[in-house]
Amino acid sequence: MNASPLAVEPFPAPQPRTEDERTLLVKVFGKDRPGITAGLFATLAGFDVDVIDIEQVVTRGRITLCALVTPPAAGAPGAEGELRSTVHRWAEEQKLQAEIISGTGDNRPRREGRSHVTVLGHPLTASAVSALTSRITGAGGNIDRVFRLAKYPVTAVELAVSGVATEQLRAELAQEAATQRVDIAVVAAGLERRAKRLVVMDVDSTLIQDEVIELFAAHAGCEQEVAEVTAAAMRGELDFAESLRARVALLAGLDASVTEKVRAEVRFTPGARTLIRTLQRLGFQVAVVSGGFTQVTDHLVEQLGLDFAAANTLEVVDGRFTGRVVGEIVDRAGKARWLARFAEQAKVPLEQTVAIGDGANDLDMLNAAGLGVAFNAKPVVREAADTAVNVPFLDTVLYLLGITREEVEAADALDGTPTE
């Protein structure tokens, strides 16, 4: 005979709390050590209270722990007074200070217009923070929360701001950031920020510190001529495709075996490996698109395990460069087209992509991506991009995505990988 199933009581529907409902804010602070949070809530557990909110921060070894709770159950005479005396007695035993404030309601709801403001400083000065926060207040915004993303090699903090539209806030802070010599990124809050799943970056002067064509030119004895044309093209003064053909023509007759030497001369930008490794751990797909050459980018794909790559190809005949490129030229418009192709292959909407670049030929790609990052870029690029990073560490891009330095270091420690 089958046993009848046990009757299960329906879970009671939660009732929303009202703004005039009494609450107690329990705050303890002092020297941090293990067990403080557990000890406070073990103390509160004896009084039949519900936890509404918890906030904790540790700064230079000092803890501030706040618990917002309901008063002890109704009908228990003297219970609130007993709770207060018990918490103070426990805090004294722990050599902590305690404060209990009676009031009503919860935290006020965040207003419409929510953004994440990431501030990068090297260093981050008090005057810069003062100027930026004053701008936020002046624009009608409220800073709801602040926390640190990194302390080295830059100081990076994130502010959750509400009450002002993201585009307006970005415009307000861009000018101030330039004045204060800090980097600012303002992105809309919401799930979209966490949904970025494809990062596409330029190669020359972004992923690597070099301009590849100049490395080839050094072996051909025309480095200065090529460098002058490259600089003008990156500033947007010359058509990229035209300047590329002019520079490549100077390589005519160079032995193609020099490619191995050029590959060995390439220097990664500080933080490049950490950026890519961290993104791959988090499930991102990573691509490069370059106005340089497949002779080098193919090697980078192998070294870094990249998902996609596109670049120009130097023509080789009888073991020597002909001074021409073959196939579709990857120029300013071409980079944007490759971003779209990579996104389609990765099955990622364009609004969930991140593009990183430094030159004028990256502008279309930066504007097409969900987030465009100008990395140590020319002025015309910094002005047009969603955000700019002006410190020489490529992994600072992680902070714009809300990833902390501590998270990166913890992941590296697990597999023994040295963090850059």
C-alpha cells in the first residue's frame, strides 16, 4: 500500500514593508577580526528579529558593520531594551563600539537614471574626488554607493549614481575628468553591463606597445619615413588605406624571413595577458582586428588563444615582400565590419560587445560597439569614444566592466599564474 503524501503548508506570500514601519539600525565599528559579523547576528538571533539590510566595509583594518532589523516580536515587554543592552554588552566584550538607532522604513529607493561611474586615478587625489562628486550633485544626481575596484597599479573606485540620465552625467563628468587628469567611465546600470561577451581590440599601440609596420621598416632601413606616415594616419590626417599602401611599398624587396625577428621584437602592453586571461576565464570571447599584418597577428592568436582575428596580409613572392597587400584592406570602416562579423560568429548582439583602440582608424569600431574604450588614444579618439583610459595598463579595462583587482589576483592564485 502506497503511503499518502505529506501535506505541505503553502509558503505565506511576503508582505511589502511600509515606510512607517519601525526599524532598528544596529551599527558596530572597531578593529576588524574574524567572527564579528557572526557574533553580531548570533546576538540578534535571540530576539526574533528579521534582517532587512546588511552593509559592511573594512578600511585599513577597521570594520563598520550595519544591520537594519525589525524590532523584537510584538508582545515581548522590555525586549527592545534588552536587545539594546545585550548588543552593547557583546560589543564591549569584543572591544567594539555599538550604536542602535530607532527609526522607520528601509533605505530610500534609488531614483530613475541609474549609472555606474568608474574613476581611475594614478594617483587619485582628494581634490579630484571633490570636483567629480560636486559635479554629480550639481547635475541632480545622488551617490548611492561607493566601493573600491583596485588599489594597484591604479586606484579605481566605482560610484553607483541615480537621479540623472547616463548621457547627461557622462557629459558633465568628461570635462571635469580631463581637468582633474583622471579617467572616467559612465555606463548605464542594469543587466546589459554584465552581459558583455565579446571584446575586440586593436593590436598596434593597444594590445602591443609597437607599430608592427615600423618594426618591419627598421629591418628595411626606412623606419623614420614609415613612422611619420603612421603618426599622421593615426591622427586622422591621412586616409588609412592610402597611407598603408604608401608605407608597405617601402618594404618592397625585404626578405620575408625577417618576420620571425619581428615577432620576437613585439612587446605586449602591460596588463595585456592579464586582461585576456581574465576575460577568457569569465567566458568572454576575445578578438583582435588590426591595420597591421597577419604575419604577426596569427602568431598572437597562437600565443594568447584568441577566438577571432583579422588583419592585412603582406604579399610575398619568391621569399620577399612585394610592397603590396593582398585581399580586403582592414581600414577604419573595415574594423567596424569585422567587429560585426565577429559578433555574428560569436552569436553576440553588437550592444554586448566591447571595442578597444587608440587611433582614428578605430573610431568606427568604437562607435559601433556597446562600449567603446579609447586606450591611451589620440585626442580625436578620446573625444569620440564612450570612455578613455590614459594609464599604460591594459587590464584597467576590467574595472570598467566591474571586475575588481582582488578577483583577478584570487583567480591567478588558484592556478599559479603571476598577475602582471
